[in-house]
Amino acid sequence: NQIPGFCGGVGYGEYSECRSSSSSSKLLIKGGIVVNAHHQELADVYVEDGIIVSVQPNIKVGDDVTVLDATGKYVMPGGIDPHTHLAMEFMGTETIDDFFSGQAAALAGGTTMHIDFIIPVNGSLSAGFEAYKKKAKNSCMDYGFHMAITRWDEVVARDMEIMVKEKGINSFKFFLAYKGSLMINDELLLQAFKKCKSLGALAMVHAENGDGVAEGQKRMIELGITGPEGHALSRPPVLEGEATSRAIRLAGFVNTPLYIVHVMSSDAMEEIAKAQKLGQKVIGEPVVSGLVLDDSRLWHPDFTTAAKYVMSPPIRKLGHDKALQAALSTGVLQLVGTDHCTFNSTQKALGIDDFRKIPNGVNGIEERMHLVWDLMVESGRISVTDYVRITSTECARMFNIYPKKGAILPGSDADIIILNPNSSVEMSARSHHSRTDTNVYEGMRVKGKVEVTIAGGRVVWENDELKVVPGSGRYIEMAPFSYLFSGIDKADATYLSSLNAPVQRFSNEA
Ligand code: URP
Ligand code: ZN
Ligand code: ZN
Ligand code: ZN
């Protein structure tokens, strides 16, 4: 099934050599179970020039079309990872995966788009945007950007507007942790929430109490606890619960939708559930590490092994994982990210004598689709349609790129995976495509395997081989005012009239 124009049998090790692009751009995926978030059916999928043209049974085509047999397999929208950090400068170093290696890894695992976080350069959003455009130049799959806000003044406020109106960004992330670097205070958070609301941009929060974390770290150091376990002990769930609650209440006060990134504890999840019950628009994003791992690994006697699990908020005690899985299956949490942010063993060793210096982050961009399939679908927790919703469609809807992304429908981008439910995969640093030398899922074998990944109408992963083209990935602009904003103005009007009501009554009596 070699597509003309692609490099024959070029595996991962050579992929950067592969620069030609496909001339045959017609594909037929035959006989599979086509799954969308709302529906599944037995059908063929016909693709031309990177776009899905037709989805129906028994499509007939000529010999110029590459045919992929999907009998007995699921044909689904490629994964969209809402939360990654590629080529990110952080904690005195830079992530080992850049846009090319991170995306190649993603494609090998069935993810065809990701949304990365731009970190401003010296607080400047425009400089940050330009820097990330350069970083993403060699992209081999489609990507979008969120933007972090790390300080506040008139220039930042104006730049937020430019980002939304001219640069295709519709979400901003605020860090309530990382005191002294990325952390912001409540005054800034309120100003920024107001600005997000007026622009129709989604506010996202890293919810941990940064002052509390600094205090917890001091406590551990005073107790002589300097190893990776000190990371978990210094920032317990209570600090995540507090910051989650605070962010939710302030977003409710402003009446703007809120997205909580990397929900790691039941404490945070319960705050989200409580607000949702009261009718507030709060989105909760668990990440794969929080769903499948527990913190015991941070006590591993080997530093390299323990340090690879250091991320923030920390991976929690056994039990939080189960609570997050349940919340994901009932819809309290709506989509799954990875927070893919890889540092190799040498980089992690920056904190060999002091856990506060271990660069925070774990891998996952390549493993997410497989782990979520096994954990949620294979276990019977959710349906295959729900799998598509939490790995792809909901992300596309929330960030306003549906149905271009997140669907197998005529007119949608041909970002497609073929998953064989009867095959299995093993996670390992030996076989993964990320540049990092460790894997937090080392040795896990899961049922269900992405056998084919199609990105922009090109077969980029087949027969365990990657055929990726640097520069073929496109920047996907995302428009403001997603469905999460509908009704906000009406709710505001109701609120304003409620303020007038008592005054009205009083003047009637007078
Ligand atoms: O440990 C983490 N999560 N590293 C990436 C930065 C962030 O907070 O998302
Ligand atoms: Zn080649
Ligand atoms: Zn974060
Ligand atoms: Zn992150």
C-alpha cells in the first residue's frame, strides 16, 4: 500500500530525510466500523486531497485509489491532544521533544493534532507567538496554540486582543503555581478573566496554590527530604483543591467559562462537579498520567526511575485515579490530554540533590490513545462513541474547529485512525518515538492498537513505520466564541435585571 511519492519503508530513524510529498492523494478505507461521537456505522470512507469526500457503504473507486482494508476494525477521527509542551523552555532547560519529534511520536500513537502552550517571551505575547511559529516550522501534523499569560498591563491586554482577532488563538492559560516564574495573583486573574470573556476566549487554569507549594517545599527541605518523593509530599491535593475552587468561584463571579487543565486529584474533580451541579460552565481535563499511575513510583530508590514521574500537579495516591476515571465516564471531566512535557534522564538529574530542581513533566503524546482505549473502552467503562468524544470531538468543539477536526464526515479534514481492537501494544522507551530515554508507562501492555494513522489525507503510520514529512503540518487557527460562550450574554442580562428588581419594587411602593 505504498503511496507514490512517499519514501519506501523509511522507519523512524530516517524520517527526517523524508521530504517528498504524496502525489496519489486518493484513499479508500474499506469495510470498517466508522465511529463519530454521536454515531457508529459500517461504512467506507473516501478521501481526496486531504479531505473526506464520502462516508457510506460500498463506495466504488478506480485503480488510481489506494485502498486500505479496515474489516473488523474501528475507523475513527485522529486524536486531538489539548495539552502539550513541545520545545518548551522550562526550569532551566528545554523539553527534549520539539515539534517534529513530539508530533512524529503522536502520529505513531494515533494523535493527528495537538494544541501547545505558547509561553510569552519576557512577558510579551507577540514575541512568544513569533518564537513558537519558528519552533513549529518543521511540523509534520496540524497544531494549534493556547497562550499563557504571565504578567498584566495594558500591552498584554491589547496583545490578547491581537492574538484572538488576528492570530487564531482562542484560549489563555493562567498559572496559579510556579511562584516566582509563571505564577499570577488573583487581581491579575480577575482582570484576565474579564478580558477573556469580552474576547470570547476560553480561560484555562493550572490550579495549585503557589504560595502553599512554596511553603510545602520549605517544610520538606527542613525535614531533610530532598528526593523525588518530596515533590509529591510538598504539594498535596488540598493545594490543588483550593486553587481549583478559587479559580472556579472567580470565573463564576465574572461569568466566563473555565477550563481546568491537568485535573490530578479527586479534591479538584469534586470542586468541578459541585460547580457544574450549580450550572456553571467548568471543563475538567484529566491527563493520562493521572488516570493510570499512582504516586508510589516517586518513592523508587533509583533516582532516574523516580524522577521521571515528577510533574505538577503531582501524580496522586491510589484512589484518585479511580475517581478521575469515574468522573470521565460520567461526563464531569470531558476530554483527556497528556501534558506531554519530556525531559531526559540527564535533564531530570538537574534535581538529583533537590527535588525542587527536577524539571516537571512526563511523556504521553504517543501513549494517550492506546491507554485511554484500554483503560476506558476495553474495561467497559465507556462506549466507543464516547472514546471518540473524549479523545477528539469534544476538544474540537471546545476550541471551535469542529467539524473540520474531530469528525469523520464529508468535508472534514482526513485525520483518521484505524484501530484494531484485537491487537495489542507495549509501551517502552526502547520502542517509542519520543526523543526521551525513559517512559512513565514502561512495560505496560494494552489491548487495542492503532495500525494506521492518516494525517491530512496521507498515510503516515502503517506496518509499524512512520512516513512523516517535516513542514507538512499546518497551523490551525481557532476562532473565538465557541459553543461554551452561548448564553453568557443572556445570563448577564438576567443578572443585571435581578440587580434592578428590588429597586423597582421599592420605587413602586413609594
Ligand atoms: O509538570 C508539568 N505539568 N509540566 C508542564 C508545565 C505545566 O504546568 O503544564
Ligand atoms: Zn525518505
Ligand atoms: Zn500546568
Ligand atoms: Zn502543561
